[in-house]
Amino acid sequence: MLKKNHSLTLDKFIEYCLYDKKNGYYMTKNPFGVTGDFITAPNISRLFSEMLAIWTINFWENLGCPKKFNLIELGAGNGEMMKIMIESFKRFPIFLDRCNIIIHEKSPKLIEVQKNKIQHKNVKWVKDFKNLNKLPCIFLANEFFDAIPIKQYLKERNFWYERYVKISKNNDLSFSKKKKTISIIENKINFKISNKLNFIEYSPVGIKYLKALIKIIKKCKGGLLIIDYGYFKSKFRNTLKAIYDKNHSDILENIGKSDITYNINYYLFDKIIKNYKDLNYNYTTQRNFLTNLGIFQRAEILSKNKKFSEKAEIFYRVKRLTDNNQMGDLFKIMLIKNSDIESQLGFEN
């Protein structure tokens, strides 16, 4: 419960709105798909998931085709992506036989939805990464990091403040702020803050996840493929937004009924990755990634002998995924991997 006459840091407030067991947005409903508040790439076109299946098989080959490995999806939404990927994997029985498919999901409601959709015996759900058996790991994070609560800091008159949400005696909500020491913020984000910066937005839990996954990759070998809204700039932007009933909404309204999200600053991820030896990353737009994987060629094959209206629908959906004015440029792809893994598929210039 939100306590009257009390203040919460912004990330704690978002955590309550999204993940409170009784009232949290992701804990009480299925927001994905046509009937939900938003439609993710796997729900727009099955070709998105087919392209990811092709990429995953290629990355496994670059790992040396290990006899056993883990494929872990982080936050599987309504299960559509993994469902289609498994259908694609069935054409490669050796790969599928060697693959431990794991889903990391926080919401009991969404686990129920996923289990109803993904009908395959070789899938298990986990809450943490303690029992991955030290096997090579391929992590897939499609719109995972943008659903993790964030903090915001702002500079006024050379002083830094953290953003809070204040709950009044009458349960009215408003933003407030508290002064913070700059060195504490720098230690948390792992780099010195430029005097030119006057705003910072990042997720402490997101960074904790990133570091944990990097350590697994270093120890067990593998990679993390991140697909998310984002930008690559040293200057942070205020990208926090809420979506209610398919429209933008006030963050402080419709508590537990709105999705609250933000855009990833991949520059911060770059700074973190560079602290680890023997790791590197590839980075590109969703348009380049899907185009390099052959999504347009696959659309041509799929649309053969189809009615004009059906063919138009296939390419309309592909356009939504790849057009620079839609998801093509807004979504970025980052692959974090061991330096000795020569995997470039999808990231070619």
C-alpha cells in the first residue's frame, strides 16, 4: 500500500505500480497483444520471432555447437516470441535437443499465460539464475530492461537532487525532490558526471541485472541480446512515460493500471561493459538487424500465392518493425558477448 503523508523514491513508486503483488500492473493482468495496452514486436509479426530463431541458431554455431546450453528469455510477455521460436527450432532437431529453454518471469499472472501458450516439454520457468548448471548461456531480452523501475536525478543551482513521489494526507500524489551527494550517484552509475550534465535517468535494478548476466557470460560463455527502446548519448534524456488504455498518461494517475516505461541509454551500458575484460558488444538499429537477417526475403517467401490483401498485411507488419519512423530506428539491438565469439550476423554494416 502507498502510505499517506509519505514519500517514495521514484523507482520504489514505479516498483509498486508495476509489481505490487495485489495491485501491480504486470502482476494482475496480461497487457500484451491486440486486447492489451500495447503490442510488442512478436505480436506484430511472427517473422520477428523467426528472425530471432535464425540468429540464435547462428550464435550457437559460433559457440561451437555445445552439446548442452541454456537459452534464457528475460520477461517473456504473453509467450508469443518463444512459442514461434520453438516452432522454428523444430526444423533443427539437433539444436532443439541440445537446448535447455528457460524463461525468467516475475509475474505469476504472465507465467500462467506463457504456460498456456508454450506447449513444449523442454521449457522451465525460473525466478533467479542460481541453477544454470554452468552451461553456455544465450540470453534474450526483448523489452525487458525498459520495464525495470528507474531513478531520476536533476541538477539545480549546482546541487543534485533525487526525484521522489509524495503522497499527501488526502492521498494526492505529486513529485518532490531531496538533495543528494554527487559522489554517491557517480559510484552507482560507474563513471564521473560531467559538469555539463544536469539530468540523470537510470535503473539501479537494471544495472544489477546487467552485471549479473555479464558475470554469467564471462564464467560460462555466451551472450546477451538486448532489444529495446533506446539511444546512445552521453547526455541523459527524460524519457519516463506511462501508457494507459493505449494512450499516454500521467505517471501519477491510474496507479496499477498503467504501464510505466523509459528508453535505455546504451551509453551507460557501454561504460559498464568496458569494466570487464574479454567482453565486447555489437550495436545497431532494429531495422538493420532484421534486414540483415533477411526479414524481407522471408516475407516474400511467406506471401507467395497469397491474396493481395494477405500479402499487403504481411508487408505492412514488417514495415512496422523496420520503418525508421516506427520501430526500425526507435528500437536498438545490443549483443554483449565473449570477445572470442565471432558472431556478426544481424550486425553487418
